[in-house]
Amino acid sequence: MASSTACVHSISGLSFGTGFGNAAEHSRRELYAERRLAPRCQPLPAATPASCRLASSCSSFGGGSTPLRWQAPPRSSSQHGRHRGRRLSVRAAKDYYEELGVSKTAEKAEIKSAYRRLARKYHPDVNKEKGAEERFKAISNAYEVLSDDEKRGIYDKFGEAGLKGGAGGGPGMDFESPFDIFETFFGGGMGGRGRGGARAGPTMGDDERLDITIDFKDAVFGTTKDVDVSRLEVCATCSGSGAKPGTTPRTCATCGGQGQVMSVAQTPLGNFQQVSTCPTCSGSGEQVDPCGTCSGDGRVRRKKSLSLKIPAGVDTDSRLRVRGEGNAGRKGGPAGDLYVFIRVKADPELRRDGSNVLVSAKISYLDAILGTTVKVKTVDGPVELKIPAGTQPATTLVMSKRGIPQLNQPSLRGDQLVRVQVEIPKRLSPEERKLVEELRDINKVAVAR
């Protein structure tokens, strides 16, 4: 067995591990024919300078324990066998419900309320404590998923991996043949290909969120609003590299410049290798002396003044997307977008119902009988409305095209619906009572005819 083998198990005399060499075809034929499993483990080789010991250890199956180590993943080689499948990647999933502190059966209103409460608490402009910004990002990411019915449904079924998509069988899943699975476990040792590290190149910046409040009339006809946005911008000192000016990046000692490391775990079937981003260089493959301005991030938080054009017809919870005005990307990557969430102040008299406006008009019982003309408040200002004679209480009159413009189609407007409220007096003067009684007597005669 080659010295590079981390763990060896035997199945009726058949050995397999990370280094199968030329025994690949024999391994495939024999693997499923034998059932009896008598595993034994050997210690992992001594760590190289490009390896770092994990804090935890893996229990062996033949007694004793062997520590896990971070190792640089094997490089790709054209001498390996043909491609047989995708590597199985295991990631620690985030629980978006826990991020917001709500149950998995929480309604949208509860999720929204929890998000607003936490966002106010951890917003970088308010909370300067270490970790507040990352917490705010995590909260915003969780809300973006759970507030969207489609994304939430995918997340509930498949978890975070489902949102990122996958190949074959379902979101986030890669299905392989049985032998492909063993190639995954043993890093290409069964005649499959190896896998080199993938350095992290330019990455797109995160999106930023801004909440604004506008007046009812501004929501109806649109407006322009000047705002200040706090966001990450490219550091002027290091031009986004994250390195101290005058210094040169060097190869990461942990991953050997590959940007990825491999954790090796022992299982009854052999070594299980999990490739993940290098924790030292965050996938860049390089280490630098950090810039004193941005602390190595390549970005600094600054405020920028923007003039937002609010279109006619927006409503509470409308969301505007301003492309490229989010956080700057890393290593020259494009900036994220700015999402503007709108809240509309309520009007004391006018009430919105989609693209229609609802309002009430009070008239006396005499005006209801005889008819009248009243001034009614509209979004365009006061307008005279004719009340026809004989109008009944709770009658709704329609003022055509006096409603709210449709979003993105301002030439199409809704209507204003006027609900007539007939006021009947509780007390009458003697003169009024006498006249009403006379009117009643006349009405009785007319009905009798």
C-alpha cells in the first residue's frame, strides 16, 4: 500500500483506500460481490506544511482514534481515468428560521416583524459592535428567502442547497453511479480523476437594503427622493486588493495556493474527503499583509447620496431595484444592487384599494331625497360630485379615472368610489317635525292611490 494512504479497510482480502492505483477495475467488480466487512485503520501520515490539524478526531473502527487533518485537495491530472461523476460536497446549512427567531410555521407577517426588529438592532449604521454587520447580512439573506413563497418552498424541501440549484434528481443534489460515489470518497483513487483547487476569483458584492417612507400623494403620482446609502466601496488605499501598499501577495501556506482544503474522515467504506474553502485565505490561494485602511477586506463602508426616482403607483411593500448601487465586489467583481423597500403614509380621508380610492361623503336625509351637489376630496384635489335625488344610504357612486395610476402604466388609472352616508337627525324642532308629518301624510295619500 502506498505511504500516501490515510486509511485501509479490507473486504475478504480486497483493500481499498485513497490510493488504488491500477486496481480500479478489480475493485469495482469485487466491491459489491462481498458483504463481510472487517475494517481496520492505520494512522494518517504526518501532516505536511500545507496541512493543519483539526480540533476534533474520528473514532477508528479497529480500536483507537486517529485525528482528522486539513489537507490540500489532490491536483487534477490528465493521467487519471475518464470523468465519472461529480464530487460530493458537504456544507454546513444555515437555518433561516433560527436566524430570524421564528418557527417553521410562522406567517409572513410574523417573519416580516421579526426581520424589522432584528434589522433595526443590527444595522451597521446603528450597531457598531464587531459582528453586527455580518449578523445584519445573515438576517437580510434569511428574510429574502422566507418572504418569497417560491424560495421558501424550495428551502423547506431542499434546504439552502436547493436555492443554489443542482444537477439531476433535485435542487442541490448530484446523483452518481455506485462507482462514482467511491471515486468521490477516495479522491479519484479508483481510476477516476483527481480534483485541483479552485481559487476564488472576482466575486459579486452583496445587495444592500434601504427602507424609506413617502407620502400618500407621492405614491400616487411618483416623486424624486434624495437618500444617503451606507455601503461597501472599493478601498482607495489598496485599490481593492486588501494588501498593504508596497507588499506582494504570497502563496497560502495552508492550501498551497489552491484556495481549497480537504478534511479526511474515516468510514467503514474508506476515507471520506470533503473539499471546502481554505479558512486561511478564504479561497484566494494567497496571503497578504493586510491594508491598514480596510483591514485586508479590500472594501470600506462609506455613505453615498443618491437621487431615487419613485414611479407613480407604488404602494407599501413595493420594492425598487437600483442596479450596481449595492456593496462593491471583491477582487474587481461587480457591485451588488440596492433594494429600496417603500412604506406609504396613510391619508386621513382617502383609502387605497388596489388602483381604486375609497372615500365617504355625508349628506342629510333631505339632500338624499331631493338630490344635491357636494365637494369630494380626490387625489387630484376637491371635485364636485352630483348626488342624484332619491339616493339610498350606503350607495356607492363611481368617479371614473380619479383613482391611482397603475405601476409602470401611469396612463391607466383606477376609479374613486364614493360611499354615500345619509345622516338622519335624532332630534327635530317642532317646525321640522310638523313639516315631516305633513310630508308623511301626503305620501300616505299618494301610496293609497
